[in-house]
Amino acid sequence: MQRTHINQIKEGHTVLVQGWVHSLRGQSKIKFLQLRDITGVVQCISMDQTQFGTFDKLLAESAVSITGLVKKAVVKSDEVTQKNVEIEIQTLEVLNYAEPLPITIAAKDEALTNELSKRLDYRYVDLHRRDTQAIFKIQSTLLEAFREFMITEGATECIFPSIIGASSEGGTELYPVQYFEKTAVLSQSCQLYKQMAACSLEKVFSVFTVWRAEKHNTLRHLNEARQMDFEIAFADDKVAMEVLGRCVQHIVKVIMEKNAADLEVLKTQLVVPTVKYMTFAEVAKLMRQHHVEMGEDDLSGDAEHTLGELFPNTVVFVHDWPLAGKPFYIMPKGKDLSYGYDAIYKGMEICSGGQRIHLPELLIERLKVKGLDPDHFKSYIDSFRYGAPPHAGWGVGVERLTMQILGIKNIREVTLFPRDRDRLTP
Ligand code: ATP
Ligand code: MG
């Protein structure tokens, strides 16, 4: 018999269903087993005494294979997603017995009873939880929607190197890697490579893993994170921001369409965001009015938070960013400003971007101002000597965007196997 997923079973059919024991209860004459697979939960019933020995040895989350007749449900429980039917068990095969669980899976107050760090220690068990599964099903849609959006825009997907020469774009601590007789580093971003690609392929994108060896311990930073990167030629900051605004709107819209059931599991309602543009100076003025401390050439956490409160469900682009607060490759705008920007969504930075410098001499000057050695960036600088057009782009954190869309406070929650200051396993 072929396996049927729980959301596909129909009254009157004899089916083979496979999954995990969500919960078990029983009396002397009848046993109830709630079976869960990735599509839902269904009640299974046995009144066959010869099966009771197997039931008595089973613990929650054991993997089982059941055949039985689908009937109209007699008992209705909140936990099941197949409310109208239940399965009268004919055969019950245990595929693998689960040991007593280190964290709770099916309890109603599961979020309260499990510490996140313990859940992450047992992420492979935590992934049995329907709310954890919902997060990663939504993240999968997010990536799919990003890719689909970019391909519709006519962008080319690129794969960039993760091991790079010891020199990099600066501004963050790096992880050294022994590379034969040389020391290399793990990439902190694909910035320089995506620019080189965009200067001929015109529109490029990538989902790229970045490594940052910063010893921070915050709710919004990982030491290994993923970014969705975009770069476009013959374009300035305004063009790149407009693309990002539509891209985030598209991603949220697709999640609302495709993941309605997962959003219900998470008890989360989404709204497609609007887009707003403000200069850095305008934000500074607004923060003064609200008595919020704000950095000179960067937004403070409080300022980001306040923007989220003042403009809920809005992607706020803060542009005309002070030059001093942006990396060397961002195009200056006059003496003190730049064509760089950040996007703030629900009170947190989700993206940095800007128009880049495509002029080798200006690039060398800016590298020196930032205390970096142009000799370390030779091939990057040289790439602009052969007809490189003006170009712009951005990088959005995959985990950042996931947590902000879903309103989840800790970035580790939306990272399948997070790497932070203290965690290298599992
Ligand atoms: P922040 O100011 O929040 O520390 P950043 O300005 O250092 O971030 P960028 O280099 O601008 O980060 O990276 C682009 C995007 O990648 C960020 O807007 C964010 O969404 C994401 N990102 C950057 N660093 C991290 C990190 N350590 N952990 C998770 N996501 C990150
Ligand atoms: Mg940034």
C-alpha cells in the first residue's frame, strides 16, 4: 500500500499512514494514538487487545507505521488537524522507539516549558514541534519568493567564493583559515564579488553565507548568517531601494498565500508592508523630537526601535547616510554624505546598501581614508578599469528578515542550527 499524508486521508478509505506518536492515552479496552506527520495530526484508535502490548511500550515521538480504516470522528480534540475523521487501526508497526524526551513537544504551553538554549541543544528533537517546523517552512518560502522575484526581475543567480584572501572589506572581525601555505579568511560578505559580476551581468543575486567573528552576544547577531544579495548596473541608490521595497512586499505576500496554516500554528497575522523614504538628517530630527539618542553616523538600537513604533509595518529606507558611517566602497555624496542607506523594518535593520564607487582613483582614496591598504584590494580596484558602469545594490539578512516578518525576538529561534559565541553543535 502507498503512504497517504494525513491531510489527504478521506472517510471510507483504508490507508497507510506514517509519522510520529504525537500523544497517547488509553483505558483497559481502548487506546488512542494521535499520529503526526508534516501535514497534520489525526486520531488513531485501537480496540484490538493483541495490539495493546505494543502501545504499552511506546513513548511519544516514536516513529510508527499504521494501516487502518478512516471513519467519521467520534471524539474531537483540539490537537488534531483532521477533525472530522479518525483511523481505526488494523496494523501498528513501530519503525523506531523514542526514548524519554529531553524537551516537550506536544504540550500546550510548550513555549513556556522549554528554554531556548535547551531546545537548541536538542534541535533535532525541537524540529518535531509544529511551531518550529512552521518557522522553517516559512523561511523556505521566503527564500523561494526571493529567488522567484529576482528571476522575474531578470537577475542572474551567482555563486561566490567563501574562502578569500586575508584582505577583505574591513569593519568586522574575520575567521582565519589555513589555506596551504597561506592564511585566508572566511568571507564576511560577497560584496566585492557581486560588484565585479554586476559590472558585466548587469543584475545579479545570491543567497550567501557570511561569517563574522564578533564576540557579540545579542538577540540579533549570529556568527554565521545568510544574506540575500542583489546588485544592479547603471543604477543608483534610489533604483536599488525601490527593488528592495518591492522584493520584501513580494516575499510577505507569498508567505501569506502559501503558509496560511503555518502562520496559524504560530498565531501570527501578517500585513504586506508599505515603503517609506527618509534622509538620515530627517531621522535625526525626528529622534530629537522624541528625545531618543541617535548615533552620529549610525542609527542606535533605540532609534531603530522608535522608527518601528512610529511606522509600523513599514520598510523605512534611511538614505543620504553620513559618509563616515558607511564602508569604503559606498559612493560619496558631497563631502559628508553618501549614496548609502539602511532599511529598517519593525524596529530593526534588515538591510544595508548603496550606490558603489566604480571609479578606481576615488576607490583608492576612500580605502586610504578608512585606513585600508589599496594593495590588498588590487584585483577589486582593477576590475573597475575596463568599463565598469555605475552600480548599486543591497544585502538583506535571511534570519533577520525571517525574525522581523514573524515578530520573533531571538534570531537563534529562526536559525536551523545557529552558530553563536557559545554554540558549535549540533
Ligand atoms: P548590524 O548593524 O545589525 O550589526 P551590519 O550593519 O554589521 O549589521 P551589514 O554588513 O550591513 O550588517 O549586513 C547586511 C545585513 O545582513 C544586515 O542588515 C543584517 O540583516 C544581516 N546581518 C549582518 N550581520 C549579521 C549577523 N552578525 N547576524 C545576523 N544577521 C546579520
Ligand atoms: Mg548594515
